[in-house]
Amino acid sequence: MKRQRSYRMSVAARRLGLTPALLRTQLRHLGAITDDKRANPLWVREGWLQEEQFQYQHPAVGWRWCTRIEITESGITELFSRIHNKAA
């Protein structure tokens, strides 16, 4: 299966006409982002979100784990329809 193009939150928010903070709030409200700030496995299986975990070395506190959630093209389409249907 070909991997879809995915976008960081700031780019996806701009495409949806939202701020990044409002997009994250919407994703939490829809259950796409869990309480522990991970992508919901259902959304990942559907191909709407992608999640990457990695370590980086913070200059003050040392090695830290980070989780990056990106939204795919089909995820942007799904979010747009859900936000639009909710507003109607």
C-alpha cells in the first residue's frame, strides 16, 4: 500500500482554516488524539493519522521521547467533513 502524504499540525490547520491549537482541540474532542497525547489506533488504521515516536537530546534535561502526529490527505478530508457536518 502506498503511503499517503501527511502534514504537520500547523500546515493541516492552515489548510482547514483553523489555528493549530484549535485543530488539536477538535482532534481530542473527536477522539483522534487520546488523553496520553497519542494518535487513536482506529484513526491510524483508517489512514487518517500517522504517528512517529523518536528520541531527541534536549540541551538541559537530556534524552527525551517525543511523539509526532501528522494528518494525511484523507485525514484532512475526513476532518473537514466532520467539522462541516457538525457546524450545519
